[in-house]
Amino acid sequence: MPATPGTELYLKEVFSSLQGEGVFIGRRQLFVRLAQCNLACAYCDTDYAVTALWHAEEEPGGARGEDYPNPAAPAFLTALVARCLKQLPAHHSLALTGGEPLVQSQALAEWLPDLSQCLPVYLETNGTLPDAMERLLPFVSWVSLDIKLSGTTGVPTPWEAHAAFLEVSRPKACQAKIVIDASTTEEELVAAARLLRQHGPDLPLILQPRTVAGRPAFVGRQLLRLQALVASEHPATLVIPQMHPLLDIR
């Protein structure tokens, strides 16, 4: 089927697993990972390049799967989600992740009205595309946004874009996350905490240690000190590592 520009989605994979990050940790979710991203963070461990094929599990959590051509039609994806839910109804939500999902906001606007009738949508985003977020907000139940600090990403922190995104997404925002490693400065963390205090004072702020060789890249004392520093500006500051490597799941 030929691609219809702007109405079909470029995917990487569809699979069922546990949410391994942030305040929804441990929830069973159906993950839809989209291709493409508007950033190139130094620590990113996700292949988001567009490929000819994308992969979907044959059954939720199973080892076998099938490849499909890119791009995918929204109606086909809705049918795939319905099949997964029939096989395993106990999914809490659908995690829309990437790459950066909002890069494909035009196609998502075609799909999310139907999808959100099947499962509530949990959007994972880098929090830099506020106009796209505003368009999709009615069809999303929760928004988890990453604050991209320059010390970790290797590019300037998009402070203005983050501030605008927080204002747009506040009705549905459930958390803000910051990946931290040895390159993260205390000054950046304080600035991020103040950003949340101004634009999302009720949001949990998650400090997520970068995972290196399957383990968090910080020792406990460092994390305690950084949490205390950030919480002095934004009290709702939590430290939660990535659980996927620790549980050996996707």
C-alpha cells in the first residue's frame, strides 16, 4: 500500500512489557515505538532511524513476532492493538514512545481518536514540541516529558521550548524526568527544578541515573546529595533508576 504523506506512521516496534521508568514503573503497558526524532542526545540508546520494516510481537510478551512494511496505516495499527488486548486484556495503558512521537503529530492526529477508545494513552516525549502537543492533548491521558540538560545531551538545553511545553501539557502531565550522569552539573539541576517550580509545581520530578553496563551510573551517596539539592527547589523530587536492565526485560 503506498504511503499517504502525513496520515501513516513510521514505526520501529510494537510489544508488551512493564513500564520501567518513572511513576508508572511496574505497570503492564503495550508499547508502540515510533521512528524519527528531532534531537540527537549523546546518551540515547534507542535506534529511531526509519527502516523498511517494523516488528510486532505475535502475542504479548512472546518471543515470536512478525515484520511489517513502513509506514503503517492507522486502521491497521488499531486492529493490531485490539488483537493484543484480546490476547491479554490486563494492559494498563498504551505507551507511545520513540524516538520522538510528536514528530509524527499529523499522523497521530489521525490515529489517536480511535486508539484512545481502546486503551488510555501514555505519551513519552522530549518535551520540545508544544504546538504538536496541544493538537494531540485531547486524546492523551498522561504525558511524561524529559528535560534535556546540555551536560548530558551534548546540545544546548531547550529551556524556552520546555517551558512552553509544560504550560501546554499541564492538564495531562504526570511527571518530568531528567537523565543524569557524571556530566550533569548542579547548576543545570537547580535550573531545571526552578523551571518545574514555575511551570509545573505539582509535577513529580524524576532524577533517573544513566544506565551503564546494566547498572545505574551513580553510587548512593551521590544520588542522596543530588536529590537533596534538587528537592530544596522542587520538593516533589524522586530518584528512580531504569528497571528494564535490572529485570532483564525490554
